[in-house]
Amino acid sequence: MKRVQYLKNMRDMTLQELNQELSVLLRTNFYYKWKKRIDSSESTHFVLQNRRNIARLKTIIKSRSET
């Protein structure tokens, strides 16, 4: 349910807001990867979830920029 709501919210965002969200997700992705190298007990779930969110955002941004 949260994922569906998150996707609806992303579709309602402006292009500038989407780019800002993408920037935050990319920084978070870097943090998770860096932390995983240091602390091997860190779950890869957050890294994978973050990658999926980045892919979703890129898809929405690409479709918006084409129209």
C-alpha cells in the first residue's frame, strides 16, 4: 500500500521535485553502499529497495521529459 501511494505521489510531483528526490536517493544509495563495505552485517534490502526507487524515478523523469 505504501509503495502504491509513493508512486502516486511521485507522479504528482513537478520535474524539479523529482530531480531533487533523485538526488536524495542517489546520496542515500552511496551511503548504503559505503556503510555496507564497512559493516558487513548491513542488510542489502535497503540497497535493493533504494535502487528500485531510483529506477522508478528515472522512468518517470524520462517519460515526463519526452512529453
